[in-house]
Amino acid sequence: MRLQQDIIKINGKKIFINPFLYSRKIDQKAKKWLRESGQISQSRIDLNRSKFYPELDWNILSFNEKLLKNTTIELFLKTIEIINIFHPNLNAEQLLLVEEKLIYYKKSSFEKWSKNYILKKNKLILKEKNKLEKAHINNDWQKWLSLKETKKLMLFFFVIMIISAFIGWFAGISKNSCNPYFEISSSDPL
């Protein structure tokens, strides 16, 4: 049932409206082009906003909502291009029918895919940023520890800690107040 929504028949030919069903027939470069966003110009996406989202007022959408919708429109446009490549004999009327079916059956799944793509991309960017930040902090510490002044300061504190330990140890032995035997006071009756 679900695969029936991914296939439409025009003049006896099966046309996949799910672009990922063409993945066996395309090379790695085309797969990367399909899966990654930013491959289609923003002006072309802006021109097609009213075709795929006629009900939206783009002025009131937040940045994240616009990004999601633009990524979805890009996926629509890529799907139409792939269909044109594999079915070049479609006329304008048939292509319009394909676009209508594509919008009707795939809008929610394309939005879901776009949302997951954006989240995954943001996680990778954040992970890379954290990795660079940790490397920067480690580099700063290494530079600081390699300075002559830092080495002198660390030696000074090390000497003070050793002297303090010896003074504490000798002071503890000389004032041994711990008597291992219990003293019995004469005032306590047994």
C-alpha cells in the first residue's frame, strides 16, 4: 500500500515519485547531490515557494521554519529533475500531474526527511565546533605550560609543598599526643 503512493502510472509506465527509489540507477555523485541541501540556488527555491506551499505567508515564518520549507522545496525540485532525467518523454500536462501527486503524497514525508537532515547537520556542526574548541583549549594549556615563567612558578609551588610536608611530618612526630595506652583515672569507681 505504501509503495503504491511512491509510484504513479502514466501511459502504462511506472514513475517513481520517491526520489530515493532511483538510487540504484544513479551514481554516488548524484546520490550526494540528492541527499545534501544547498545544491539548488535560493532564487530558484524562492520562485517555487508558491507552487509547493501556496497557503503559507513566508513573512511570518521563523528562520528555522523557512529553512525547513526551503530544504523541502529543494527536495521537490531535485525529485522533479530526476523524474525528467529518467522520463524525458513526459509532456507538460503529464509533468504537472506528477508534480500534483508528488505534492499530495510526499509533502509530509519530505518535510520529515528535511527536518531529520537539518537536525543531523546541526549536530555535526556542533560536534565539530566542540572538537575545535577542545583542541584550542588544549593548545592554550600546552603553550602556557611550556613558558619559562610557568615552569618557575610550578617549581616554586612544588618546593613549598615539599617543605610544608616535611614541617608537618616533623611537627606531628615531635608532638605525639596519641598515647596508645588508656589512662585510668583514679576518680572513676569500678
